[in-house]
Amino acid sequence: MAIGALALALRLYFVTQAVVDHPIRGDAVQYLSAALNLILHHVLSIAHPSDPIVHGDSYRDPGYPIFLALWMTLSSKSAAWYMTTLIAQAFLGCATVLLLMQAAKGWLPDKWLLGAGLLMALWPHSITVCGYLVTETLFGFLCALSLFLLSKAARHQGFSWLIAAGFCFSLAGLTNAVLLPFAPLLAVMMSWLRRLDRKQAWVLALSGLALPFAWQIRNVQLPPSDQSAGGRAIINFVQGSWPEYQTSWATSYRRSDPIVGQTQLDIAREYATLQAHPSQGLAMMYQRMIQAPWHYVGWYFSKPAHLWAWDIQIGAGDIYVYPTLHSPFSYNPVLRMWVAACEIVNPILAVLAAWGCLAALLDRRNAPLLAMATALMALYVTAVYSALQAEPRYAIPFRGMEILLASGGLAQAGCWLRKTLQTRRGTGRVTAMR
């Protein structure tokens, strides 16, 4: 509870003190438009709410616009909804820490669990993201809730907990479509690893597919449009195939540069071709990559490191999604030193988390179900974002799971080390007696 109180205090401190310069920009414009269209026109669309006719689209997933529309509706004053939403996100960020700690009981020893919880409460990205109108806080909360319910299902062996976990996985998928197929894939893997029987696997898979199936039925009835989930996946795929994309975007964001502008135009041209004529678009991408094949091989192998890196590229940089004034992490000397320390630790944490994934999956007979599910989720999102666009902002919802995996890997390494030392000491004593 002390860790939860600390997590909440830091998040409330940030959202009430930091001033975001023009907070309705970038992705936030589309989320706000979708929320207003839900309220005014009862349709999900990123079209401007003042348009006389608003047609539905699937470009943005429904979870976060519904979340925004909820706080807009509940706020009595028109200007109060913004701060109400940020405060709600601060509470969700706190709840994410507590849910992951509760879920990891039985997996991590108490001292490791407390250390992981403290680091989750203090991790800078997880604090600052609560101050922006982006999906990451809500998405991270739903992922944590899903894992918590899955841990309950593992302890109590009840179908109701599995249904609830699958339902929450589907809510997470409707907030960020990256996670849409995860529940059925997890069910297949857990069945193959003999951690769930066939009936339990079916329950988890079907409950995780129910809401996405309904959402897809809605989407197939929409008229063809560029503003679709498929179009957004294509643009992410094209942008992610260009090693120069993030640098060119950041440069164009800060100043005008003809070379950078040409790179952005080339990416847009490739996307338009792939959208209109898939075979020609793929051929264009192939011709670009075949000119420097090893360059692109190296790029794709390096994308996991880019995903779990520190500095947000598609944004204001460092730990900020949008330009932020009067940030406590800028003027508070203690928090400034903490950010510097976390930046140094970040690559070490990623390596330890990778080791934690291996430790959980290699010890599949003894590892808790939650450890294996967390490892599979981390590997799954790393693979998907490496195929599409690897951006440190996208890893923020999974930072808590990264910390749990790193703690689990360290705890496992400590256990193996103690056993090895005990074995050697025992062998040495037997030899001495002889």
C-alpha cells in the first residue's frame, strides 16, 4: 500500500504541475475527435466533429476514445474534462503497479517483489505518460488487469477467472490492436506447454475473441476508406521498414530540412503505392532493400533494442511524448538525478528482462503460469513492433512487465548460484572426509 501511495503521489504531482504545450496535437487530435463524435454523433470516427455528416471508420481503436468520452460526459464543466482525465490516468497508473505486484505473488520472493514494485512506481516514463492524451496508460492498466486475473485463474483453477482474463485481454486489444490476437495465441501456447488443459485453453481463447469478433463485424460493414485499421497497419509497416524514419521525423518536427523532407515524401509515396497496388508497393520496398540488404538485416535485428530504448523518438524526446513545460523531472534536483540514473540502468534492465524471459520459458515445469504469460507477452509485443514500428513510447505499457521479468531473472540467477555453491561446498566436504 505504501508503494501504491507513492506511485499515485508521483503521478498526481506530475499531472498537476507539468504544463503540456498544446496538449491536443498528434494522435491526441484523432482520439479527441473520435470521443466527440461518440458523444455528438454516436459514431466512432476521426472525422472533424463539426462536419455535417460523420461516417464511421476503424482507423483508431475504440477503447481510448470511449475512455475520453466517459470523462467528458461525467465532467459538468466543459473545461474540467481535461484535468479530470489526467487525474483518472494517474489513478490507473497507480492501479497498474498494484495489480502487477499482486499478480506476481507466488512468482517473485517478497524482497524482489517489493523492489520491483518500487521501481515500477518510480519509473519516469510510466509517470510522465499519465500527463498526455494517449492510449498508453489505459492500455498498460488493461494489460496488468488481464495478467492479474490470469494469476487468479492459475491459483483458483476456475473458469470464471479465465473468462474474465480473456475479456480483459480483448478490452486491451480494443484499446491497442497489437494485442488483439494475444489471448488465443497465449491459450495455444499454454495448452502446448501443458499449463492449461484443452477446455481451459478454449475458454481463454473464446473469451478473448468475443469482443474483437463483434468489432470486426462492425468494421466489415463500413465503406472502403483509407481511414481504416488496415491502412494504419500498412503505414506503420512502411515507416518501420525505413531506418531513417524516426530521425527524419524528429528533424522535421524541430526544423525544416530539404533532405529530411524528401525522405518523408519517399515514405509517403511508398505507402500510397502499397495501399493502392499491394504487389507494386511490395516490389518497391524490395527494390529499396535489395540495394543494401545487410543494412536492412541489421536494422531489423536492432529494432528490439530500439523498442526498449530510453529516448522517445516520435515525440518531444527523452521521457516526454509532447513538449512539456515546468516538468518536475526538469526542476526538481532529486528527480533529475533519478532520471539520469534510470537512463543508465535502462539497457541493463532490458538485458535482465530478456534473461528473465528465457528463465521462465526454459523452466516451464516449475515456472508459475504468470511468469510464462508475462514472458510470452513481452516476446510477442517485441516481435510485432519489430515487424512494424519500434518506438520507445510503445514499450511504456509493458515497462512494469519488463521490470517483473528482470526481477524474476535476477531471483532465478541468485537461486541457481546458491544451489551451485551449496553443491560445491557439499562435494568439498565429502572429499575432505575421504
